[in-house]
Amino acid sequence: MHLPSKLLLPLASALYLSACAAPTPSPPSAAPSARPISLRYPVPMLEKGVEGNVEVLCDISAEGNTEGCIVNMIDGSRLFGDAALEFVRAAKYRPAMRDGTPVPEIAHTFTIRFDLADDLPVQRGNLLRSGWAICATLGSHPNDPVALDNCSKAIDWPDAPTAIKGAAYEVRAQAYVKQKQFEQAIHDYTNAIASGAFTPETFRQRGLSYLALKNYPKARADFDTALQGMPSSFAVLKNRSETDVGLADFVATRQDTTAAIAIVPDDPSLYIRRATAARAAGDMAPALADLNEALRINPTEVPALAERCLLLRQMGRTNEADADCTKVETLDPKHKARAAS
């Protein structure tokens, strides 16, 4: 469910995922209010072209206030964690209801996404003139049939310049991605590339669609091509490292995560990924060092605690492993259920 709060910064989007942990047969689900809240996209990450996701756990009082918020997971940079906490703490929510009475909710999950791709219609919109201009709104309204139809018309327009056709393909592909129609997105990205109106980012975006479909060889090929045009791109290096994991190429995983860490050194998810690759290769000491660093960056990073629990158990350090597993269950009561699902 999307947060209805209007985000004042067009480059950022927030998703609200209901995941109540109340131990009742019919757990309540708190609903956000309509108070406008601005999600701040950290300027250093914006300048570097870095995207991210943050998962925050908060208790929601019967009065609709968030309490005891912690950053459960950071994927991108610690700066995203700070911005996400600022966002959820500023919100006022309609409390969960049971039998018509407001009740508190424990460990509600908020997933906040910082997505540069949301700006694609702004970047491409100036190419879509006259009757096709509404196509540029499709990225912001991916289910808008009028915008989708206008993109299709721009693509089918016999006299349309190549730039307009390529832009329309890319905008429509982004809409398909948001609808999780990845095959259609790949088709449109491929046509954008064939039209000649593409950038290295086009290959990265198509690679992400291949990655979503777990077509790791094609995803890897697209990320390789994107890196030729953007050799120092944090986003591409990080995306390729995820593909490396899918290919079980743990040497490449460690190489790509190391290169990405050199650009953004405070992304816990990269240390976790590199640690997982090191553990798979039997290199326990480097894996432990990476997990310790992830937890130094964010002491409540549940994926790092869970991975360190497994690693310490594998190393025979049972008491330390148990301590980490206990922290995981304390911080995120839903973690065990998630792991089992």
C-alpha cells in the first residue's frame, strides 16, 4: 500500500508495507494520515546518483504517533537511514482500530525507497512535444491508461523523431517495471536501444528487469555494457554484484562489492553481500570483519546480525551466535516468520 502522504521531492518515493506483529487472530493495521510529509533525498547521494531502500520498524501508539523507531535495514547509504527515520518520525498516523477503538501497534514495518528513476519523465519530458507530452507523466502515474496510450501513440507515430520514439519506449518501460511486467519492460528497453536513443542507464534499467526475472546471464551482460559507459557507477557495480550472487560467482561478487564500497563506504548491505560471498568461499575472518563493519554503521541492521549469527555458529562460537540470534528476534519479531516463508 502506498503512503498517501505527498512527497514534495520528485526524485524520492516512499512505500508503506503493512506488517503488524500484534499477537492477535486479526492484527490491526495502522493507516497513514494525509498530512503532507517531505521525504528528503540526501544531497551527496543525489550527486553521486545513488539509490537506496531503508526498512524502518516503529511502534504506533493509539494516538497515531510513531515511537521507538529503529532502522532495520539499509540498502544504499547510512544517509538514507537518517532521512528515512526523519520521514517516519514526522508522520502522524491514523491508529490501528479494533472493535472501533484505537489500539497500539508493535513493530510496524515501513519500507522507504529512494529512486532516481522516478525522475525519468522529467529528464525525457522535454522530448515529448505536442499531443505526446502527456506520455511524460507515465512514470509518475504508471497505471494511467491515458498516459500509456499516449506513449504508445508516440511510438507508433510514423513521423516521430528517433529521440521521441526512444524516450517514449523508455518511459513506457519504466511504467511496466512499476507494474512488475518485466517482460514488457525488456521489450521496450530493447526497442529504445535499437532506435539508437539510449544511454548506459538504459542498459542498466534493462539489466534490472532481467535481474528481477532471475535471468542472470543477460542481466550481467547489460550491466557490463552499462559499466563501459559509466565505469565508476556505484549503482551499476552494486547491481552487478547482486547478479554475481545469482550466478554463484563469489569471486566477482567480492570484486564488485569492493569497488562499490570504495565509492559509498557506508552501505551496510554491501558489507553483508561481500561477507556472504566470503563465507561461501570459506574465508571466515574477512566475512566476520565485514559483518562487524556493517553493524558498526548500523547497530540494528537485522540482516547483518542474522548473517553473523550463522557465521559464528559455523565457526563454533555458539554463545556469540546465540546472542546475535536473540538480538534479531528482539529487534524484529517477524524475522523468523519471514525466514520460514
